[in-house]
Amino acid sequence: MNHNMQQQDEFFPDPLEAAAVQSEHLTVLHRVVPKDEFGVYAKALTDALLEEQSAIEAYVRIRNVADILDQALGRIKERAIVSMQGTSTDILGAKVQLKALPKRFEYQDSVIDDLESQKKAIEEKLKARKKFLENLPAEVADTTTGEIIQPAKFIGGGSTLQVTF
């Protein structure tokens, strides 16, 4: 590790001149960064990490902090909702709105149970048909109807990273 960088916050380095609230475990900015500045902060963060680490190491470290922040948000969300006065306000330059979530119900009904069962059967048939079409090497004619069956067209895919802590 570069000893000159040790005193500097690795996530929000000095060039951004961001005043921060710092604890032993995490540093958080004093101000809320406007969305149009996200790119500047993301670039500074990735540039700082890539100076000393590989891209995969930087990814894992950022992902780790993102997961910690997700948990922190979950722990404070209810308190924030309770402390909200009104349904809309500006906090630290960010617009905060209190929104109602969709209602959820639990049903104890034989008709719904039957419909859910039918839905599950249809979903299984749909999944099997899709798999069949995905594995079909070329178009073929249905032997009973004569209908031409087209294989599924691959339109997208790629790779992602799964990180487990």
C-alpha cells in the first residue's frame, strides 16, 4: 500500500475536497452528492483503488462496502420513516418523499389455491417449451400438424460476478 495514501480516505480522496464524517469502520460524506456528480466520485473511487489493486480486488472491495451500506440502510429506514414530517421534504439537498407500499394479503381460499396450481402447471409447461426451443438446432416441421417450429433466437447474455462474503 502506498504510505502517502494511508492517511487519505480511499473512497473519497482529497482532490474532491469532500468533508467527511469518519468512524473507525466507514467514512461517509458530510454532504449529499448531487446525481450529476456521481460520475466524478465513482471515477475518483475506482482510480484510487486501481492504483494499488487489480480490477477484481477493487470490485470485491466496492461490492463489500455496498453490501454493508445496504444493511445500514435497512437498519435505519424505519427510524427515518417515523421521523419524516409530512410526505415530502428536502434533506441535505435531496428530495425525500414518503410513498405508500402496495397492500399485501394472505389468502385462505380453495379457488385461489386451484388457480395458483393451474398457474404453476402452465409456468412449468412454458418453461419446458422454452427449453425445447432453446435447444432446437434448426427449424423443424411438427410431424402431426406440419407447422414449422422456429428455434429460439439468442438475443443477449454475458457474464456477471457473484461475490459471497
